[in-house]
Amino acid sequence: MGIPLASESRLASLEGRTPTIATLCSHSSLQIFHGARALGFPTLGISVGPPPRFYDAFPLARPDRFLSVPRAKDLPSAAEKLRAEGAILIPHGSFVEYVGADTFADLDVPVFGNRAVLAWESDREKERQWLDSAGVPMPRRYDDPSEVDGPVIVKYYGAKGGKGFFLAKNRAALEGFTPTGPHVIQEYVLGTRYYMHFFYSPLSDRGYRVGHGSLELLGMDRRDEANIDELYKLGAEEELLKAGIRPTFVVTGNVPVILRESLLPRAFDVAARIVERSIELFGGMVGPFCVEGIMTEGLEFKVFEVSTRIVAGTNLFISGSPYSDLLEPGLSTGKRIAQEIQRGRSEHRLAEILS
């Protein structure tokens, strides 16, 4: 048995009823609603302002009902309505970014997964402490710009889809950068980027065992970034700046990829280390998470970030991926979340997967 995350009082709104799967109308909501409906759960879309019309174009993923709030940060004022609906909130990147990690952590509504993880993901200092202590290879971090001796990337805290990231190929190039918030300066590792979509189930007793549960690989992607391509991130930046174009890392889309099969053991080992250390630090992760890293030409995988929730790259695989199809044909991350909730309910173990 796993560690209970949710208190009895927080689970009271779900007593004796079929839960409603709810999330913010953004990011990966289409597959979350689609997966929930496939397993017979009622669905609720939380919209900022009027319900978005684009859901009408996707009837199999349109939520059954909508709940509108003036701003995402006003969500706590709707907590009573959400509890009355028997809602289980599914966090995703936009949800966390727009509502705010602190507000989301205190929201008095059942949440899928361990909300304690947000404090570790949204603070890059704590995230590095977590990954370092798990023995996960990471790019070098520079505490002071004067230490920079090669290409670096400057990243801000939180889930911002790459917004504001700054690339400098040497210390001199970094001198013209003025940060606008909490950030880290990180070695820019040359290699191939991979975003690996994992799912950790504390309820499962089969498969790739980690802790008291099992680890699954559901998909993998790369990201299209607004106006800069991988081959030109270092070499063409000066010419682009002369032309009045500032390269950005804002994510605009995703591309499916697969890893060399011989590298899969390495990928699972890294993910398992992250999960095992999370159990020791804050009671563990539950459900989807993404290990984001770079495979070097020496076949070393360096992790630059972990996203502890469903990521937008999973939208590529609403009908399944080359990896999830080996678990169950047509399995999406959204459907896998619904399956975990269904199992937790049938086995009276919701306290282990909700917080």
C-alpha cells in the first residue's frame, strides 16, 4: 500500500458518487476530457470567461458542462461549486502557471496527484536539489555570470512554455541580458532533445517496478520553438539580432519521436531514480510526468528539467503512441489518468492518488 496523500475531509465530496473529471480549458484538456469520457466519467471544463467555442469542433472531447471564472486566479472562489460537482482536478502546465503554484497547492478540492510536488517543480533550486540527490546527470549550473565559460541558457522559474528563455554562446554575450525574474543560468548542452512522457502508478503491482508501484513510458516528443531551429541556436543568433529578430524559445507545437531501443534502459533508470527520490522527499509523484533532457553524441542523457504533470507533448498521442500501444492499443495519457482514478475508486484507494 502507498502513502495516503488526501485527507478524509478532502475526499468527503466524492463519497458515494461518480467523480467528475475537471480541468482548465487549455493545454491538454481535450485529451483529458476525451479519456475521462471513454471511461464513463462526467466532465467539467473550467473556462476563464465564456466557454471556448473550439470544443464544439471536437464532440468526443467536449466537456459535459462548463464552469466559468473571471480569472484563473479566482479559482479558489469556485471551490465550493467544484466540491458540489464531486470534481477531481487534473493539473496541467497552463493550470499551474495561470492559477499559481501556491494558490493551486492550497485549493480545497481533490486534485489528481501529489500537489506537494509543485513546490519542488516550480522552484528551480529545489528541483535541482531533488534531481542531483537522485543521482541524475544534469547540465552544469552557474551561480554567477562571471563563472560562465561556454554556451549557456537562462531559464525562468515555473511552467512558461519557454517564454523569456535567453541563449548566450559565451560570457560576453550574457552581459547584455537583464533578467526579469527568478532564474537560473545553465550549461547549454549540445545534443538531441527528448521529452519523455512517463506515468507512475502507486496502485499497480506489475510491470516496471519502482517503489511500491510501476513506471510506464507513454510517449516521447520534441518541441517546435517559435522562431529558432535547433541547428541555428548558436551560429546564427548574431545575424538574427542584426536583422532585428530576437530568437525565442516559446513552444508552438510538438513533434513525435522515438528513442533508440538500446537507450530505453537508460531512460527508465533516470525516471526511476527521479520517482524513488520523490518518494523520500515528499511522498512521491503520482500519474504523468515528463523527463526533459538532451542525449549527447556520447549517448549520455542529461536532464535539464522534470515536469511533474501531463505535458502538452502528450497531445500527439490521443490515439496512442508507439510506446503506449505496447501497453494498450490507443492509450493516451488522458485516458491513463482516468484509468488510475477508476482503479483507485474501485479498490477504495483514492487517498493514495489524490491530494
